[in-house]
Amino acid sequence: MELKKRPSWDEYFLKLAMLASERSTCPRMHVGCVLVKDKYVLATGYNGSLPGQPHCDDVGCLIVDNHCVRTNHAEINALVQASLHGVSVKGATAYVTNMPCTTCAKALIAAGIVRVVVFSEYHDSLGVQFFKDSGVIIDRLPMPEKVINYDLENYSSARKIEK
């Protein structure tokens, strides 16, 4: 039996961001964000409507200047989740499926994020400039494998460890 390579921490947290993006309710783009410090998940977010408001999936997108304004972006929702639960994100890393837009970049910087890890670009280059000007590290990695390596059939708690 061949064991799959264990993902790096960056791959692991990017996969969590990918999983969070599956909760997105706007069909135009699914984005996920995971805020992490010291290998500990502080908060997650995905792009979706305000609490109690209709979702794009249900009533359609609300387009202004070619952007859907019905939803909050994943980064904003992650920051709000942290705030609502009294969790400081100062010094944390944001793992985001897409490069944050200008507004989200400014919010992440203001909240004290020191590193952003992404695998997909976004057309808005001002966010990148704001990160650079603020000393926030941007790491662009390849998209992690979409497969979850989970092999329950071959798992046994009595499995002998090979030497």
C-alpha cells in the first residue's frame, strides 16, 4: 500500500480555504479564506450574503459596476467571524483561494495580517501594491490537489509500523 505524501502546512490550510469556498452562495466566484496563527485556525470565511439576507443562489446576483454587491467577500467574513468571537488576528496569515481585492487587502492589513498565501490571481492589482507597501508577505503557491487522501478501508488501529 502506497501512502500519500502528507501535505505541507501551507497546502493544508489552502485546502481548508478551498473547502470553505464550497459554502459560497454567489455563483460568480467561490472564494474561501482561513486565518491562521501558529498553525491554529482562528477563523474562516467564504463569500456570501449578509446574515438573514437572500443569497445570490436563490434570488440572483445584485450587479453594480460588473461586481456582485449582494455578498461580503470571504476575507471580510473571516475577519468579522474573528471579531464576533473576540479573536485577535494580529500577526496571522490569511490563506485565500484568490488574491484579495483592494478593499479586502486593506481590511487584512488594518487587522494586522502579516502574510497572505494564495493560489489564484485576481484582476485587482492595487491589493498587491498595498500588501507590498505595508510589508505583508505574499506567497503564491500552486493550487493544492483537490483530492482528500483518506483511506479508511486500509486503516487499522492495530497496523504495524514498518521499520
